[in-house]
Amino acid sequence: MADARRQLRSGTVVLGGMGLLAAALTACSSDPDKRCVDRDSYNLAKGYKVVSDKNCTSTKSSARGSWYYGGSKKGSWVEDGSFTKPRKASGGSGGSGGGHGVSRGGFGGGKGSSGG
């Protein structure tokens, strides 16, 4: 009987640890999906041409790269993204700006009545 209880406890610890690991890894992915593109290469059907990252990090005036966030990549082209870096979705300092409001109300967060 003691062996069964010990085995159950160790399984619970392993599962709990895996949940913490998954939460930590999800929280650490702070860098959004970004690619270096040539701003002058826009094609209506394809989007922007993806170029080497050194074109975005170089200080040379001949480098014509800009970071492009999000979007969908097809071959060496990317479209449907933005040149504006998305804000982090953390619960940091509020500040002003066009953000989303805080949703209060527990599970569901709806505005309806709870009955009863």
C-alpha cells in the first residue's frame, strides 16, 4: 500500500513540474516572429523579399534591410505582417496609449447576470 502511495506522489510531482516548465517556456518567448526584408522589394502578389539578417543589423548606408514582424512566409517572400514591433502582452506598467482594457469578472468575464 505504501508503494502505491509513493508511486502516485512521484507521478504528481513529475506532472506538476512539467506544467511549470511549459509555463516558463511559454513566458520566455518574448521575441516576436521577425524577418529582415528589403523594403524596396515589395511585390503585390508576393509581399517583401526576405534578405540576410546582416542587412538589418549593419550600419552601412548600402544595407537596405528592415525588420518585418509576423506575417506568413512563402519561399523567400513574406506578407501580411508589419514593420511595427508588436507590444509585449505582459502585465507591466500601464501607461497611456491605444491598448486593451483590463477585463474583470472571473471566469468568462461576461457582462451578463449569474442567475440564482
